[in-house]
Amino acid sequence: MRSLFLLFLLTSLPALAQISVPLPARELRGSWIATVHNINWPSEPGLPATRQKEQLQRLIQSAHDQGLNCLIFQVRPAGDALYESNIEPWSPYLSGLMSLAPSPKWDPLEFAIQEAHRLGMELHAWFNPYRALAGDKHTPSADHIRRRHPEWTVKYGRDWWMNPGIPEVRQRAVDVMLDVTRRYDVDGIHMDDYFYPYPIPGADKKPIPFDDAATYAQYNALGGMPLSLTAWRRQNVDETVRATYAGIKAIKRTVKFGISPFGLWRPNFPEGTGGGLDPYEELGADSRKWLQQGWVDYLTPQLYWTIDRPKLGFTTYYDWWLNENTLGRHIWPGMNSSKVGDDRNAGEILKQISVLRERGLRMTPGHFHWNFGALDKDLGKLGTLTKERAYNIVALPPASPWLSNVALPAPLIEKLAEGKRFRWGFSDPRWENYSRWWVIQAMIEGKWRTLDITFKDQHELDWPAKATAVAVRAAGKSWEIGEAGVARR
């Protein structure tokens, strides 16, 4: 029966091929979902598992309905795990007590991946590399790094930090991220901007030193080429970034690695801009190096300023990052959407999206909202306006050809239930190993529209209302797309 179906389709291909189907639009539209301090999810610790699932499912569905195609989900806020781990304890932001598994036990990361993929969205797992405890609200459990290796941790302000100068600390951060890469079907691994801690002023208004002098002295005692304290700190962070990227590619080459550093690399780059914090010196973050060495697939500088500040503004720094992007990796800035209703209105965020699109000839546009609460709660009508004006056309994430660039064939389409449904698939099932997504387009009122993106396990849908033809394209693991298979009404 299948061979007759394939023969029918193959004899129909010349006529169908005459239909020209335009390529879908491209834009990364994403947001962070924060779990630290229960910012976005769950609403409070200790909820029943069924309630936690309902909340997370609703957030992901809301993101899809808003028009987003990527979520960055925080799974390691502070030396803990919002997934089942043999390395670190269950997060207290789930149960209220560190190391206590949710009851009945479930895996939030696995659930989030499945829900995002079901809706045609990417899911990136977000890690804080060095924070050990965020404040003093939650007591560390016996299997937490603060209890097992107190000598690896440093108190700074209200928080405890893992000391990046200790090789075992760096290795632990890498091991945690590679463990998730290996065991979960994530689309990306994401690291935030907390490397060495942001400086806290003391009583004398000067920054309180981060207490790693003993570790630095041990490094100097080894001999070799001496480095200044800040250069040594940058080297420590560099090693974590480089090892993480290399490790991810050795396990699953097409899993993207991204970092969201502070918005500027250093003050006075570009000349005459910035001031105040120097992330290069004070955070150990040589973010330009990571980009130019190819240690990231995407960089998400936190451009949390407004457009109308030329010396410390959104557009000024985005253009600078584009000029520094010598390898052509993705630059998808973060926007401070949470400030809508505070020091800016929704129009500012829409203008920032327009700025990125205007530069689309240089770089396929993309952006992330900090954080999803701004869209989900419709702050200042931001969710409504982005959905109606910015995200009114379905868009695919940009391709990453340095990771994968497979030439995928057109799938074959069969009409079902007297044309009320249709299904699709490759004539050679081996192509399933190279594809990851399906892109659904339809001819409606004489115009092709991208209707939906589905995960690779979806092969059947209802025929779209008013559609005179449908087209299906396979998208590869790095969002390369193939030829369109087409069926008429």
C-alpha cells in the first residue's frame, strides 16, 4: 500500500514542483524563564507537583501564543538542579528544602523540553556557573557544594560563590553542563553573566575585595608566566567557557552554546562610551574573546539601556558587537522588558526590535526578553503589542551553518479524510536522522503563509481553513531548511 502511495506522489511531483513556495521569515524570538527566588516559576516553593506542572505548561503555552520560538529555562540557579542529577541536589525553589525531590517525583527540565518541542519551540538549559547560594534563605543540604567542599566557596555579600580559581570548581561547572547535554534533548546550553561577582561597595564606598588571595598565591607558587590577579581570573573563566564549548560539540555538535554577558565588553569600547563597571577587569569576563575565538554559537549581551542614550545605549552597543563579530556567530541581545511601566514603555521595546531588523542584512535578527513575566503579565500592554505588531508573522530561528548544513529533500504529502487532514514524511526514512523540525506553510487567499513549526515526531495535521495548497519543509538540527513538498486542495 505504501509503495502505491509513493508511486502516486512521485508521478504528481512535476505538477506540484511548479508551485513556488517562498522561504519562511527568520528571527530568534526568545525569553528567559527564571527560577532563582521563584521569579517566573514556580510561583512559590513547595507546591504540589501537579500545580508546578500546570504553571510551567501554562508559561510555555503562553510563550508560544505570544509568538516566541525559544526559551532559556534556568535549571542551575545556585549549585542546585531543577532536574534529576547525580551531581547536585534538587533545588529548594521546587520543594522549599534543598535536596528534597518534588512529590510525586518529576523532572521539570524533561517536561519543559517536551512541552516546548510539542509547540515547535527551542528549549535552552540555563546555568549559573559559579554561584553557590543565592542569599541565606535556604539552608544548604549535606550533598551541596557548600557542605561537601566548603573550602571551594567564598562568602561575598549575602551570597556564597564557588571560587573559579580552583580547578575542581571549574571542572564541576563543565561537568554539570555536559551531563545535561548528554542526557537531555536540549537545543542549547546557556550561561549567564555571573562569573566573578558584581562588586559590592563597602562602608568606605570602595568595592569589597573577592577573597581569592590564597588561591591566587597558590597559582603564583607554581611558577611559569605570572599573571596579574585580574588576568588570572579572566583565564579561569576562559577555561570554563572553552571547555564547555568543546565538550558540548564532542557530545552533540548541533546543541548551541550561548552566553549572556554584561552589555558592554569594556568602558570606552566604542570610544567615548560606557563608564562605571568594567566587566573585563571586575567580573573576569572577556566576552569579546569568547565571540572571536568561536567559543560560543550565540552571544546575548544584556543591552538593557534605551535607544536614546548614545554613550550608553542599546543601538550603540549592538552596532559595536556586530563589528566585533569576526566569525559571524549570532548576536541576539537581551532587552530589559521588565522595565516597561518603570522607566520605559512598550514602544521602546518595539523600537529595539525594529533596530535589530533594520540591520538584518548584516546579521539575521534575534533577541531575548528579560524576563518572561513582562510578556506573560502584559506589562504596559507589551505582550499585546508584540503579538499584534512584532510577532504577527511566524518566524524560524536563524540557521547555524557552522554546526550543520544538510541539504534536506522535500517530504511527500498525502491527503487524508477526504482532504480534511494531511500527513507527510520522507520517501527514504534515513533522512529522519538529519531533520529535527517541520515547517508548515499554506496558500490562503492567494498568499503563502507560514502557519506552524512542529517537532520531528509530528507527521499529521488538519488541513488549514481556506487553504488551497499546503507545503511542508524539513528543518535540520541547525535550522537549515529543505525543499518544500506541496499538495493542492
